[in-house]
Amino acid sequence: MSRPFAKVCILVLDGAGIGALPDAAQFGDPPTVNTLGNTARAVGPLHLPNLQALGLGNLTEMSGVAPVTPPGAFILRMAEASRGKDTPTGHWEMVGVRTTTPFAVYNPEFPAEIIAEFKGATGYDVLGNCVASGTQILDDLGAEHMRTGLPIVYTSADSVFQIAAHEDVMPLPELYRVCEAARLLLDKYRVGRVIARPFIGQPGAFKRTYNRRDFSMPPPKGTLLDKLCDAGIPVVGIGKIQDIFAGCGVPESIHSEGNTDGLALTLETCRTRERGLFFTNLVDFDALWGHRRNPKGFADALAEVDAALPALLDALGEDGLLVLTADHGNDPTYMGSTDHTRESVPLLLCSRRFQYGQDLGATDSFAALGQTLADNFGVAPLPLGRSFYTNITE
């Protein structure tokens, strides 16, 4: 067996699912949802030579991304064991947490008691309190927010309490203070995330900024991230990773402003660090292209990742492992809603150490990722997930 990998980079393509799970109907999704497959079908044929060589086209049918034999990476299809299709649920399961009781969803609005508690805790009444698209609600209520100074509160099919405010009307420190106060009162209501949604501009031309922050419920103790920290192994979160885990097990965080910046920061981290886990979320797949049902944007983002892969693999070297995956689906061609879709996700384990890889089939939990890395770093096993460590090191 070859030596463990000293540094591992997880790159989460947020929302890049590969086909409906058998229980998708229970989550309101048809069996035809397939984020990567339908994106390629809508835009295609795609040109993703590096992802194709690694074996992405082996995991789902993608126009322009043909299967290869053998794949350059060790590849898997991962099903989600948890009851959910949201960002925290998917990320938590990757590191060993199965969510059996879903986070609470409030549709079509938050009850009066929650709004009253929010007002008492923050000093603000609210605009909105409805299910809405994050861009449409700015068109609908942005001008009134600028006139009144009241924050815009809205939600979606996910368990989120989103607070939008113009950066010139409610400065960022005040918006974050309001979100922190909301986080404290919403734990008992099992709201998964409070999200600060700052924006700029004038009526008719509002634009959300990358000063977004997520205030999440903390995961249960004992995740892979906790185990690595306890063992003295560095953990670095890039993008919204630290927010997703409420800081638990992610002592160092690097803020990013979208996919391009996130890829550059990840490359720099892989190049300059000698040891540890580097965990990146590429949020634009989800926020800009999936939710906004823009398959062309999603395809362009895939091409950007594809172009970045050789440099990332070189930066990690033979002592490093690159992990490509997703946390849920967000099919940009599905017009039944603008929400996440319940899908399997890809897992590609890549390294300059590998002459070639292997199709390892399918597994029943995203925690296969975490269990494999627990074995690699020599920490105690997780309570969930099958390890594929011996497959990639023998």
C-alpha cells in the first residue's frame, strides 16, 4: 500500500448532481432531474477535456463528455442517506453526519411568533416574510427597503431565513448583528441557516454582493473535521465552508468572491501548504446558475473548473489528493421550481500519483468521502459511510 496523502483538497461544485435519486418524488422532484446531464443536453455538446479524461462522463450521460476506459480518477456515484437536499445536509453528510430529522421549512411564510421574536431581538420589523426568488424580491421590495430601512426577510423550499439589506442603508456590521440575533432565536425552530443577503445599486438595477454570510446551526460533534482538528491536522475552509459548519472543525477560513476567486485561492492554498485538508465550496454553480435556471452559465462554470484542474493537480503533486464532488442537485433546466433537486452526486478522487483510476460503482452515503479521508489521515472512523481508501492506495 502506498503512503497516505499529506494534503487533500475537496472541491464542491455546489449543486452539480448527476441524476434523480429513487426517492426524488418525496422531495417534489420528477425522475428526470439531472443537473449535469440536462445542462449538457440543453447547451451541449460540452467541451470538458480534463473532466472527461478523469471519468465524469462515466457517471452520467453528458453530451460532449463521453465515457473513457479507464478513467483517470477513481469515480463513484454517491446517494444521499440524509433527509434533505440542502447545503448543510449535504456537506454535513460528507463528513459523517446523517440528518434523519430534516431542518424545518416555513412555507409560505414564517409564523407571527417568529417575526415577533425577531423584532424583539433585533429592533426591526420586516418587509416581505414570504417565499421568493432572491433577485425578484429585490425588484419587488428593494425600493421600499431603501425608503424605510426595514430588512427584507424571505425564505425558499430550503430551511433558510434570509435577510436582505442594501449596504448603504444597513451597513454590513449591522446586518451581520441582526443575523446573529436571528440565529440565536431560530435554533429552537430548527431553521438550518440564517443568510445575510447584502446588495447594492438603485431600483431597477440592484445587485447582490459577495459579502453574503451564512449563520448555520452547528453540526453534531465528532465530524471528520473535528477529528482532524483534534489530531492537529490543519483544516482550511475556502468560501462558505466555515459558515456551513458554524465554525465547528474549521479553524481557518478564507473568504472568496465567487468561483473564479475561489479557484484562485484554492490553487494558492494547495501550492503553499504542505499538509492538511483544504475544503472549498464553489457557490456560483448554485447561486448564480442553478437557482436562476441558467444552463449556459452552469456550463461555462464547468468549463472554468475544467481549465483549472491541471494546475490544481500540479500544485498538490504526488503527495496530494483532489476530490471533486457536490452537495445536492440544482438542475438549471427544471422549471417546476427554482429550488434544489434531490440527486446523486459525483465523487472523483484524483491525483498525479495515479496512472489511471477505476469506476468504483455506487455508494449509499455522501460519507464515503469522509470515511475515505479518515482512513487517509489516520483518525478514528466515522459512524457512517464506506471507505474506499484501500482502492485508491493499493
